Amino acid sequence: MTSAHHEGQWHVEVDAAACTGSGLCVGCAPNHFEIGVDHRSHAKRAVVAADDDIADAAECCPMEAIHVVSLDSGRRLYPPEDEWSPTGSVTAGRGGAHR
Ligand code: SF4
């Protein structure tokens, strides 16, 4: 189950460095993810309409390798901003509006 507010357009990306290629996300959202020749998951399309299947896939990924950003609000939806430990390139704690 998901509790997030899903609407608008999302940017979806898989962190190949974190992905183990388990395929769980493909099972959750076969229309949105596929395992590539590198044995890592890839989003079939980077920009998609908000979709519960993608949210489920992001939530079931044990590596939190699926990154989803709302293009409407600019907020990162997955991994949740208050749980994710950035490994380097992302600037955390920008603040901003809550909804
Ligand atoms: S569930 Fe996560 S770790 Fe497993 S293939 Fe998908 S993105 Fe990679």
C-alpha cells in the first residue's frame, strides 16, 4: 500500500551503483522497469505520469535505488527525503515548502 499523493509527472531513475539487479521492481511495475544487459534495473521512461506501481516498486526496493522526483513540486518522493542518506552528489536539506 502507498500513502503518498500521486499526481502529475514524475522523473524516475534507477541508481545503477546501488541496484543489485534483484528484479523486484520489475515484478512490481513491469511496465516501468526492466533489467538491462548490465543486470541492473532501468526505468523504461524517465518521465512518466504518476503511477502507484512505480511507488510500490520504489518502496519494495531493498537498496532504495529507485529515485522518483515530482516534476510538479520538485520534491523527491522516493527514497523519502527524511530517510535517504545521499552518497555524494545530492544536496540534502534544501528546505522548502511542505506541499
Ligand atoms: S528492486 Fe531495486 S535493487 Fe532490485 S532490481 Fe529493482 S532497482 Fe535494482
